[in-house]
Amino acid sequence: MNDTKKVLLFYPPGALFQRGEDRCQQNIDDGSAQAMRACNDLGYAAAILLNKGYEVKLMDYQTEGKTYEDLIRDMDSFHPDMLMMSITNTTIFDDMKLINDLWEKYHPVVVLKGALFYDPEQAMLDMIDLAHADYLIGGEIDFCIGKIADYVFKGIGNPADINNILYKDENNRLVPTRFHVWDEDLDNQPFPARALMNNGLYIRPDTKEAMATIQTARGCPSACVFCLTPEISGKCVRFRSPENVLAEMTECYEVHHIRNFFFKADTFTIDPEWVKKMCELIIASPLHGKIQFTANSRVRPLKKETLELMKKAGCFLVAFGFESGSDEMLKTMKKGTTVAENKQAAKWCHEIGLPFWGYFVIGFPWETREHILQTKKLVMETNPDFIEVTIALPFYGTPMYETCRDNNLLEKSVLGSDFFHSSTVGTMHLTLDEVMKLRKNILLSFYLRPSYILKKMSECVTQPGVFVQYVKYGLKLIINLFKH
């Protein structure tokens, strides 16, 4: 008789959210041109559990368009002893309703993973029905899930010694362990179990080719008032070695036939020497000329030479968190950059012919209409290839949340809201409706320019498939902007 314990790792059915992203947890359905990134948190968990001898099933029901009935069929056929689901701040209430329903039917051990559970306030936990949640992972899943499974199924270790989680004690109370501690050795972690992932679900938005997410580093030294990363991943950047990253890319290319990559790091270019070594390794490898990648970057520190080397190595797009066109706002949000540096980064990209994405955020508590119009001006002046404009979201655990709370700007709980459905009443100077109208104005003003449309059409002369994708995302943008 096979008594191997079974674990189902999953994203639940429903709307598309970046459930593996602790920092953003982006609402994909309501965004302008985002695509789902690979479920690496589930992939890492699967790899760890497989190495420990557990039987694992990995399912991304939301991205695959599967239903609750599909989930129930899998529960009935797979009979998991443990469930592990990734949650988001926005979906937490629906997520818990689903989990409680599954527990009532099947009584598995329940593990939940999400940024919401990182050193959480008890008052916030009290808002959520966690009656059937046995473990809450707030930190990095690959350093927790194996230890949890070994304790539950083999009696090995003690949950009190597992960092960055909460566990149920003998009195059924959630007990936090140590938070704000991080594991350093990233190279010894197994690569995500992509053999269990439906890699075709995660695409490069313009070509629809499969695109793997590769985590190159964790942590960020910045102190942006709206960001969870320094809290969850620490302010000390922990890098994987370039050799280890290249080995994962090679596995993706040779085993899974993936040639497009998203290098996931809170700021890929924070260490120019690391980027130089990474790019030189790619250029000297058999992968050069066969693969392409995209990455996030800050505009400080940044050198033109770094961008040139990235392009030579195969970078097809770089994304900048410009955030604002107001130096006053950049200083207030503690971004650590200036408008001049935003413009310089854009200028370098235009000069070397490297497409770039501009991320902008409006609706900060201190913002006036003039500040947001300065952001619109920066959007037009920098002229990125693509943009996204989101509404500032006061996540629990951030200084921005405290500012909104102290100034009575919270209309409802942050739980259940997202970048396009704010929990605030607006800013100290603007109503939420005024902020949303300014967002619509910026996006339409940028994307509906005849010069922009003609430029994108000319880029697609030899790539009709890319043109179809541009039209698809353009229609999605228009529909989203006018449906509210």
C-alpha cells in the first residue's frame, strides 16, 4: 500500500491575479497590458516537496480558466493530505470561503501563503475567517514548506523553529514565529518544478511565446513608503550567482523549450558588476542569440553601459518604476530617485534602441491635481513603449497605510481592494473619482496618440502575430477604462 503523503499546490479558480508576487499582487484582468507570470512560488514549493519524497500536484486554476468543479474533481481523484494555496490581499475573503468549503468536505491540512501573513497585526487577522488554516506562510515559501510538511507528516522538527510563519498551537491559536530573518544561500535551492507547471500559460505579451520567470535576487535596499518588499524580503539584496541563474535558463531552454525570460528581482540593475557578469555569461554561452529576456530596473543606480550590455545579451524590454513626474512626490514617497534621473534613463533607452516600460503610480495621500499632471507630462516626455498607471494602494505594514489611516483616507478595509479598486477615499486634495478620471486621461492620452499607433503598426510589418496582440491589449484597455 502506498502511504506517500500527497500535497496539492494551487491558485484557485477566479479572476487573474499575480498571486506569486508579494510586492504587487497585480489584478491582471483590469490592467492595461500585463500578462500572467509563472507560478514560481508553487514551482519552488513543488521542487522542495518532491525532493523530500512527497507526491505533488500543481494547478493554476485561475490562469488555465478552470472552474470550482475542476478543483473538486481533482480533490476527489488526487485525495491530497495537504493543501497549499497562494492568496492575495484582494482575494482573501473569497480565498478563505473556498478553503473553508474544501476543509468541510475533505479535512486536509491547510497551508496558506501570502504577503498578508508577514508579521501581521492581530486586528487584521481577526477580520479573516482562519478557522481551518493550520499554517500561514508570510515569508519565502521555499524555506518554509518542506519543514512544515516534515513536521506534519513525519514529526520532524518544530513549527516554532520555522521562520516567517504562523502556526496553530494546541489551543487552536495562531502563533507567530520569528519574522525579519532571511536565508542567504539561494544557489542551493532547487529550480522551480517546471515539469509540473503548464508553462504555456505564462506568455510574453507581444509574441505569445512561453516565458519563464527566473528569480535572480531577493530584497531591496529602498524605503518606498508603499512597497512591501523591504519588509518581506529584507533591505539587504541577496543575489544568486550568475552561474546558477544561467544553469536555470539552460534547463528551461533545453528541457522545456522556453526561450523567453522575465528576470524577477526588485531591481535587476542594483549591482552593475553582477549585471555585467550575468550578461557576459549569457553572451559567452550557447544560449546567446537564441534567448531573450526582460527585467525590472531602478533609474538609480543605472549606467548607459549597463543597458547596452543587457541589450547585447538579449534584453528585449526593460521596465522602470518611474512612479511620478513630481520631485516633491518622489521625495515624499522616499523613492530615492529624481525626475531628471527618470528622464535620463528614458533618453538612454531611446538612444540605444532598447524598448522600455514605464510604471507610474498616482493617488498618493499627499498628491494634488498638479502633481498628477506633472506625472502625465513625464509620461509624454519619456515616451515609453508601454505604460501602466495604477492607484497607490496602502498595504498593511507600509508607512503609506499608516498615513492613510491617520488622515482618515481609508474608506474601507485594505483587504479586498487592489490597484484599480482602491480602499481609499482619494488623497488629501482629490476624491477617488477625480484620481480615477486622471488615470483614464493619462492612459488614453498616451495610447491613442496617432504617432504612437503608427509607430506600433510599423513595428509589426513583419510580425502580424504581434499586431494581433497589440490590438487585443488595446481593446482590453479601452473596455477596462470605460466599464466603470
